[in-house]
Amino acid sequence: MRRLIALPAFAPLAARAHDVRAELAAGPALGWGAEWWVVTLLALSLLLYAAGLKRLWPRAHAARRRLARQAAWFSAGWAMLVLALASPLDGAGSYAFSAHMVQHEVLMIVAGPLLVLGRPLALWLWAFGPEGRLRIAAAMRGPAVRVAWGALTAPVNAWLLHFAALWMWHVPACFQLALADNGMHALQHTSFLATALLFWWAVLGREGGHHGRGGAIVYLFTTMMHTGALGALFTMSETIWYPLYGNRAQLFGLTPLEDQQLGGLIMWIPGGLAYLIAGLVLCARWLRQGPAPRALEVRP
């Protein structure tokens, strides 16, 4: 059961976040909305969480305060997913690299940790009846699932996967392929969100694994360093990395180079600051609480 409350499986929500070709052909599309299936998945995730919370609440007793806190985290993370996938920010990413960077940062360093803190898998499980919960829990305890889950959520592996996704997709050939092809754009967003969830689970859920709290700080610090380095490359470069954007950033009053530099600054400064704040918050919490708290666990 503990594994079931660990990592929110939200990666499909990021897949094919918008139809790139259609947006570029039709001109600016900066309103609210998303494809019907994205809206359906967002709504379904919220409804399942609410149903699970309603069913679990009478049994939680002393854990109700923690459960309410987790529900608040999930609600905030869900709202950030809506902002990234169904707001004008989504359409703006097709016209400006800086807007695209904001979208990615919202997915990875805002929605990601909030969803992990919300522990939605447990609440989604409790949305089903007793027989359904037992069947799902039994399937999750299978050897293949346990091995795969253990490999993916091992802190070092999660860190490496997130590192690889960030740097690979910002290689010019890969990023431009994602701009031009809907399927690759879906894969890009999915890999960003999925690896971010794994990373934040390693830091916030497992608190550094067998390396302990010191390990969690190391993962945060090193991620801040390598994402900051990538942002600095964008900011200081005099070469346009993604010429496929062309002059579309003029929609927002930016030249292509200014757009790229602004995107780099967004990754470098606010992005790095987010990891620093997360580290300071963790340290303050640890000093206040003493030994690492146990995750909420309620048997079906």
C-alpha cells in the first residue's frame, strides 16, 4: 500500500498538450481550453480524488489533519496542471520559447512537487469499493511491478532520468522536432512531467533514500546546478538555438534572441531559486520535526 501513495501517475495529462501544427496554421490561440481528452483526464483525476477522500475521511481519525493537508497540496498541484495545459500559456508556447519555458517550469518545479505531496494514488485507490481496492493492491504487489517501481523510484535513478530528459530535449534537433511534430511534443511533455514526479518523490517522499536527508539536499543542489547551467547557456548564447520559432516571439514584443535569453533567465534564476527554497523548507521541517515522519498509511 505504501508504494501506492507515493507517486501521482499524471504523465498522460502532459501528453500531446496541444496540437502544434493546427495552432501555428490558425494563428495565435491564447484562450483557455484544451483537447476534450485532456479536460476529461483532468476532471476524472479530481473526481476520483474527491471520491476517495470522501470514503477515506471517516476512517482516517487521527490522520485527518494530515489527510486535509495532502488534499490541499493535490488541489494546488492540479490547478498548476490546468494552468500549464489548458490556459493561454499553452498556446503561447508555440510562439515564444520563453513562454514554453514557463510552461515546462510550471509542470516540473511547481505541479510536480505539489502532486507528490498530495499523494493522490492512495485517494484514487479509495475511490473504488473494497473488492476493487484489494484487486488493484494485489496487482501492485506483483514481482514485476515491485521491481520496476523500485528501479524507477531509486533516488539516483530518478535523478539521472530527470537530468537526461532535461538535457536531451533541449538539444536543438530534439526540441525543434517536438515543435514540429505533435507526437514528439507529447513525448517531451510527458517525459518532463514523469521524470519530475520521480525526482520529487525521491526528494520529498523517500527523502534521499538510503542516503537519508543529506542525500535529498544533494539531489536538490545538483539539480539546481545543472538546470542553472543550461539556463545560463541560453542566456549568454549569441546564437539562436531553435530557429524554427522564427520571428513568432514578435507577438510578445521580443526578438528571437531576446526570447531565448528570457527563457534562459527563467530556467536559471526562478528555476534555481525554486530548488533552493525547497531545500531550505526541507531543512526547516526536519529541524522542527526531528526524525523523518512516516507516510500516511491506511489499509483497505
